[in-house]
Amino acid sequence: MAGAAETARDEASERLDAVIVGAGFGGLYALYKMRELGLRARVFEAGDGVGGTWYWNRYPGARCDVESMQYSYQFSDELAQEWEWSERYAAQPEILRYLEHVADRFELRRDIRFETRVERAHWDEERGLWRIGTDRGDELSARFCIMATGCLSSTNTPDFDGVEDFEGDSYHTGQWPHEGVDFAGKRVGVIGTGSSGIQSIPLIAREALHLTVFQRTPNYSVPAHNAPLDPDKQAHIKENYARYREQSRATPFGLVNPPNESAAMDATPEERRAEYEMRWAEGGLGFMMSFVDMLVSRESNDTAAEFIRGKIRETVEDPELAEALCPDTVVGCKRLCVDTDYWETYNRDDVRLVDLRKNPIERLTRRGLRAGGEEYELDAIVFATGFDAMTGALLRIDIRGVGGRTLADKWDAGPVTYLGLMTAGFPNLFTITGPGSPSVLSNMVPSIEQHVDFIGDFLTHMQERGAARVDPEPDAEAAWVAHVNEVGDATLFPTCNSWYLGANIPGKPRVFMPYLGFLAYCEKCDEVAANDYAGFSLR
Ligand code: FAD
Ligand code: NAP
């Protein structure tokens, strides 16, 4: 029985059909969908505006690495037709403007509470609803909770000794000041050479007095060949949008880049070179489609690795520096970076590379940073050190399911989900692009839409069946987790210390979190839905 305190709390709290956490691509579309279903929904967003990733990541050079014409919503043809992208890869301000336009066009803002962080979500078994608490003291309850909290929204700043001693300015790429940063005349240090570092380094180098790049693991990067979008090409794609988007659904990563179906080791060295040169000249993530076995055969992958190393050696004039920049890991096992003038930047005489594998960071100091016994004097430090990916934002919320069990406890050895959409013991709680779904191994906007559409159809199905509560069956969940692991283990992904494995966060369980295979995943979801939502238990 509910106690008096709970009853009083129940009366004081506001009842909704659905609470949605996050106002990025995921949360905005989820709100649109809930309204379409006639449900009362509210979004809570920690930032003071919409956009998610594109609200927070305002560092110089931030732009998408999936082409703009693909990295956008499909749910509204009017929206797709009316929006004009200016570049092949849109920069952060343009993507943010797009998401602001979406929020305005569909009048979404009235149901979004900004600058409000959801701190807790507790399942009330007796009433069959989620009790939500925010950092502004809101107490709400809702039948459904949709976590659109983002795979890459929880920043990671390493716990270096002396962080508090540093007297200069410091920034994380994922929490960039809205007013921008003026690096003119400054000695800047960038720590990290993932996608954020690789995008920002060329621009910071141009602006700063001097730039020192602190690199722990060299990374592979291919040129973006970014350029203004040809209006004729844009018009042509728009005329054939449905077919164009269908094409993307039929590829392993949800990208419209024709995959080469042959294996690298079946090709002659000349054929391989020609294929890599063609993909290099084309630019972008299509490089990963060069050969079908790139992510499963080390021998094949080595040919791609050697090709990129060749490009680095051709571009970087100082041979010793070029070697320090050459990666020795598997291409694509950390996300392949897409850059503009990254390797060229190291030919500048005001840019220095510090190889942290030889000279590890010892501490930050009052005047800069000490690594390998040398002190680097810096006016500003940029942490391009990434995110507690995939699970970080979820586990920062105190989520408790049936019997008060915390999500942190359930995921103690790594995330466990059914289809990356739900986790058993946490009824009516959905995750958008959760671990166990293609998420970060796909073009994320179609992935997000596929999740929201699935949830929308599922809620309609529940309504038709008179069901108020859904929970995945533990067996179905276990089988899905085993399948996700099996697929991951058959690839080269587990061979390097990537954030896909949680390996960038000290103490995080080493588990390959995303599901490889956008098409296979969509087919599986369609099959589950066609089979009366097999694997989900309705009450
Ligand atoms: P997000 O955009 O991350 O939004 C989540 C929101 O939830 C955030 O605004 C956050 O503040 C809010 N939130 C989290 N927890 C709480 C809480 N407890 N209470 C309240 N609010 C909360 N993907 C691609 O496919 N192609 C790309 O080119 C690409 N480029 C990227 C570039 C960068 C710099 C980064 C960091 C990621 C990129 N990604 C890319 C991945 C990108 O995150 C997704 O494409 C997409 O934007 C995710 O949308 P989302 O709504 O799921 O999450
Ligand atoms: P990231 O890929 O995780 O890179 C973080 C970098 O910081 C790595 O070089 C890492 O080195 C380094 N680092 C972390 N901790 C460190 C420590 N303690 N000491 C020294 N170095 C340390 O993060 P990100 O660059 O922000 O990118 C994250 C993801 O966001 C990308 O993979 C991509 O999916 C997305 N993204 C996309 C784009 C785009 O092009 N559209 C741009 C930015 C981000 P190690 O490799 O040795 O760990």
C-alpha cells in the first residue's frame, strides 16, 4: 500500500503520459511522435536550447561526418524539401539552426523545459508509472519514460593531477562556450586526437600563436573534401529523396555509399590501391566501404592501414613527425575521422606534436602541463578527450526499476538490453539508440527515427491490446545480448581501446556496446513487431 507521503506526493506531482529526457535529434522527434499519438508528453533538457550534440559541441571546425543530405530527418517530406543545406558536410551552426527550425516548425518548444536536468526516475510498481525528479525540484509521474539522452553527451575530462593548479583557460570540446573562444596570440594545448581533436586542431593552429598537440594514440583520418553543395545536385536528391533514403537503409551503416562487395585479399595490389585512391578522392566515411572484409580480416585491414600511412608520409614533411602520427591499430576500430587539412597542419612551424606514449602526461601545472619530464607553457588547454559514451548519460541519472534495483547495478558488468530499446526490470522505459542497437555504428538520424517509429507503433499496439505495462522477457534479452556480442566478436572492433568498448573510461567494463548492422537490425525489429512484439511481455 502507498504511504500517506506517497499519496500526497502523487497529488502534488503532475501526471503525463510520457516524459522524454533530452532535446537533440532523438528527443525532438520523440516529442513529435508522442503528440501524433495524442499523448501528453514533456521533454526535459539540461541545456538552454534544443540541438543536443549540436548545442554543446561548438568547437572550431565542428561539423557532421555523414553528408548533410543524409544526416537529416526523413519523417516529414515538407521539412526535407524546404530545408536547404549549404555544404556537403554542414558545420555545427547550420545543424543547430536546422534543429531550431524543426522545433519552431512543429511548435515543439512549448513542451520542453530547458535548463532542467532529470536527476532521478523511479518505477512505481503499484501505480505502474515512472516518478521523475529534476534538479529544479519538479516532481512528475508518467506512464512511459523515453531516454533520448544521447550516446555522446556525457563528457569525459581525465582526472589529471594538478587540474585545479592550472591558471590558464581550459575548455572541453563537448561543452564549448557559446560566445566562442579567441585564441589569437595564445599558446594553446589540445589533448586528444579523436574526431573532435582532428576537426579543431587545424583551425586552432591557424588562430593561435602556437599549438601543442598532445597525442596518446595516433588516429586514422580521411579527407572530407567538404565543399558548397551544388544546388542542382541537391534538387536532384530531393526529387528522389525516398529512393535515396531507401538506399541508405539497405547498407550496413545506413550511408548512401555503394559498398564494394569484394574482399581486399581477392584483389591485386594495383586493384586495391585504385579502390583506396578512388575512395580517398571521394572523401568521407565511404572509405570504410572499400572492401567487404575490412572489418573482419586483419590482413585486409592492414592494406588500408598502409595506404593511409602512405598518405600521412606523403603529406607530413618531417619524416620523424610523420612516423609519430602514423597509427598502428585497425582502421575503423576507433571511429574513422574525417578531416580538413589535418595532416597538413603538422607542416606549420608553430605546431608541435607531443607523443604521450613516449612522454606521458604527469600533471597540469600552474603555467601549463608537464609530460615526459618537460613543462609546456600554455595559456589555454583544450580537452578533446571525448565522452563516457553510450551508457554515461543514462547512468548519471538515478534510474531504479522493479524492486528498487538501480540501472547501475543491473549494468554493473556492462549494458544489457533487448534491441537496445529496453532493459528487463525497467518497465515502460525506452532508450533511443541505446547500447545493443546500431546507434553510433550507423548514420544516427535514421537510426533515431527508426527507434522512435518503433516505439510509436509499439505504444499504439499496446493501446489496442489494452496493455499498460511492457517489459522485455529476460530470455529474449539474454539472447539479444549474446547475438550483439557474437557479431562484435566476429569483427576486428574488439582489438583496440575504443570508446565503443568503454575502454576510454578507467574502470568501465570492457564490452562492445553497439550492434553492427543497421539493415539486419531494422529487419529484426520489423520481424519482432510482425510477431506480436515477440520478446516483450505485455500486461
Ligand atoms: P544528443 O544530441 O546527445 O542529445 C541528448 C540531449 O540530452 C543533450 O542535449 C543533453 O543535454 C540531454 N540530457 C542528457 N541527460 C540529461 C538529463 N539527465 N536531463 C536533461 N537532459 C539531459 N552522428 C552521425 O551519425 N553523424 C555525424 O556526423 C555525427 N557527428 C557528430 C559530431 C560530434 C561533435 C558528436 C559529439 C557526435 C556526432 N554524432 C554524429 C553523434 C550524434 O551524437 C548523433 O548523431 C545525434 O546528434 C544524437 O542525437 P540524440 O538526440 O540521440 O542525442
Ligand atoms: P574520442 O574519439 O574518444 O577521442 C578522445 C581523444 O582523447 C583520444 O585521442 C584519446 O586518446 C584522448 N584521451 C582521452 N583520455 C586521455 C588521457 N587521459 N590522456 C591523453 N589522451 C587522452 O572523442 P571525440 O574526439 O570527442 O569523438 C567522440 C565521437 O564523437 C567520435 O568518435 C564520433 O563518433 C563523434 N564525433 C564526430 C565528429 C564528426 O566528425 N562529425 C566530430 C567529433 C566527434 P586514446 O585514443 O589513446 O584513448
